[in-house]
Amino acid sequence: MTVRRIMGIETEYGISVPGNPGANAMVTSTQVVNAYLTASAARARRARWDFEEENPLRDARGFDLAREAADPSQLTDEDLGLANVILTNGARFYVDHAHPEYSAPEATNPRDAVLWDKAGERIVADAARRASMLPSTEPIQLYKNNTDNKGSSYGCHENYLMRRSTPFSEIVQHLIPFFVSRQVVCGAGRVGIGIDARDAGFQISQRADFFEVEVGLETTLKRPIINTRDEPHADPDKYRRLHVIIGDANMSEISTYLKLGTTSIVLSMIEDGFLTNDLSLETPVADLRAISHDPSLTHQVRLRDGRQMTALQLQGEYLEQARKYVEDRYGTDVDPDTADVLDRWETVLTTLADDPMKLADQLDWVAKLKLLENYRARDGLAWDHPRLQMIDLQYTDVREDKGLYNRLVARGRMQRLLDESEVQRAVTEPPADTRAYFRGRCLAKYSDSVAAASWDSVIFDIPGYDSLQRVPTMEPQRGTREHVGELLDRCETAADLVAALTGKR
């Protein structure tokens, strides 16, 4: 399978009202999402999110957490009446934990996942702009970051569909060292050390300081390196959805691409039982933080077998195994996506070992560090100067004319994988090769008749039927343009579509 599998990203955006620091974040987030809903002409009816098949308390280790024992933040299957929009590109845009959250549609490869994630940045920027235009509303700003530097963190979660038959213990064993070390490639960079940034300095990752345990079900308390939520949003007998909460929110397309692509290759090796070199760490939680706190990339972690390695060397071990795996399984017939990820992965690791600053036009943490060092040198700023935290924040501002990352792109100082025209298309159009195509096209064409939708169903309310009509989409690679495109083109109404699918009226 290599890098190609069903995957996607869900991102909670930081939110602020500079003219009103005490503004209620939940109210403000609701204004943002509702402003986008109001502006969406293709949505005459507001389809609700269907929570029926969700079960966030099922644990991959073989049990269900009792509802009364769960933290309220884990109960994501409850309709709290907050703003919630299902988009024509197959994504979900809603309020979660007092943040606007964009959950990208399912993609089949890392580049497409980057594309629809980047489309999410454009969507939330437009939504904030529209919300700021409402009467008696002060300007609202959104940031693609992971912490308010006051002790709170919010997530950028990755999702990967895996074979259900893969033993979860092997996922844990092989992924922990990989996740601990991969931040040197896909860290977003952060000013301040510690959850509240009280210690001066710069670190590689936004999220590293907020993780406390190796394995667990929680996502906001006692955060684990490996999250055990077992909610596949697909056929549970075939699939497991690996819910990854440890990644940073990246602005750089290359950082996101490598984050997704390298993880997918490692997952393929785990599924095929190819990884035999045990890289288990003695103290992975402490190592996660120590690696993040060392932009020199010289910190060594201790493996359980007594070896010591830097994060770069750990990543090199995974890369070496990935090269052998691809050669063993595919020879010279490897798909272009996998070949590109492997080549970029190797180039990045080699360059990081030589001089990280050579990657200031590719990786977020390096680009941000270079910006900060330039300001420090020009103005004589110590690492505890509040202006540096402001620069850190401005890097992630989603406004194309204000955010420092976007300004670097405009000046040709950050490399892109995508063309902006395809990003703009992805704002409204879904991926063609997953079930998101069916979901998005139904929202666009039959908006008056879609009562609800979720990742694994679309529900229609059609006159003449005694009940709502649920169309299941349990197989993520069905419902594609190839599969249903012609059907959707010829069915003028939702009633025509349901009749064609069920064979009855």
C-alpha cells in the first residue's frame, strides 16, 4: 500500500479578538462558522451532522470506556447545538472545544490530503473575514497553531485507515519512536519552553510539552503519544482508523506532506510485519520534550537495548527500513507518490544533519527560527522578549496578506507543492477518488433534501417516504466520481437518486 491509503487532517484553529481579549471563544467561534454557512448559497437547508454511528469511547485495546468515567471533552458524539456546517468539498466545519475546527475530506494520498488541508485555511480565513463584517462585531483573527502559551493546547489530528487485522501492540511498539523523532521534520516551531512558555527559548514542536503518557484514549487530558480511540468511520471488521493527535499544525505544505507520507509508509511496514529492528525508547515522553527543546538536533535518546541515537538517526533508521521495504515489495515498480516521499525524506534528513537553516524555505520550524533569529539580531531581542511570541503567532495567521508564512510564500521564500488555482477549486469541490465525492456532490446538488450526513452516510428527507432515507458509505473508496459520477449527473433530484440506488420509489 505504501503511501497511498485513506487519510485526512482535522485542525482546531486558534481564535482571538484583538479589540476584546475577554471575548467568549465559543461564541466567537460560532460566529465564524455561522458566517460561512450564511454565505454559502448552495445550502438552502442546513444539514445536521449525523452522530448515530459515532462511538468515541471505544478503545483499541479491547474495551469501551464507561460514559460516566469519560471527560466531557471526549463525548464528541453528542449534538450540543453548536455551529456545524457540512461543505460541498466533503469537509466538516464546526465548533469544537471553543475553536473553529475544519475536518478535511478523505483523501487517498499525502498530496491530496495537503491540498484539502490548505483549502481549509482559505475557508476559515474567509469565514473569519465574513464574521468580522457583521454589525457590532470586532475583527476576529484565526491562527493555525497549537497553543495560546497560557497552558492550553488544541490539536491538529491526522487520521489513517489501517487493516483491522494489524495487532495494536505492534502499532504502539513501532510508532512511538517514530512519532517522538519525526518532529525534526514536521515540527511547527515555538517560542517558549513548557506548557505555559514560562521558560525562555525556542523549540521544534508546538505540541511536545503537552504530552504526558505513552498510550491512552484521551485527547485533551493526559495526552498520549498513541491515541487508542477505535472509531473507524468505516466497516469495523475491515478497518481501523488510527487517530494521531501528536502532530503540529503546519503551514508549510512540504512539512505536512512529509508528515503524512512518511507516517503512511511506516504504517504499511507495520501492517506487512516488515519492521524487525526494535527502536523502543526507555523514556519516550521525556524524549519527546527533550528533542523538541534542542534545535541543534544533537540530543541523544536511549533505546531499551542500550543504544543511543539522535532524532535524526532514529528517522534515518526508519528511512533505511522503508527503502528496503519498497525495494523488497515493489522493486522498480514503485508508485511515483511513494518514490517522491522517500526521496524528499532522505534529502531533508541529510540536509538537517548538514545545516538545518538550508531548509528555511521548506520546513516550518526552520523557517520560523530563521525569522526569529533575524529579528533578534536586528533588534537585540532576548528569547523572553514578548515581541518574539507575537512573531511566532503571526507566522500562523491564516490571512493571506497578513500572516508571515503567507508573506514568505508571496515573496518566493517558501516552497510550495500546490498551485493556488487547485487550492481554490478544493474549497468547493471534493476529492474525486473517495466517498467524499458522493457526500460533497449531494450537498451541492440536493441541498434542500439532505437532512444529515457524516463520514459514513448521507441521509435524505424526501416527500412521499415514510422515513428518512439513509445511504450508507461505509467503504471509503466507493462513492467516487468513477463509481457514481454518471449517476449523480443524470439524477436531477434526490428522489431520483434514492430511487436509482434502492430500485423503488
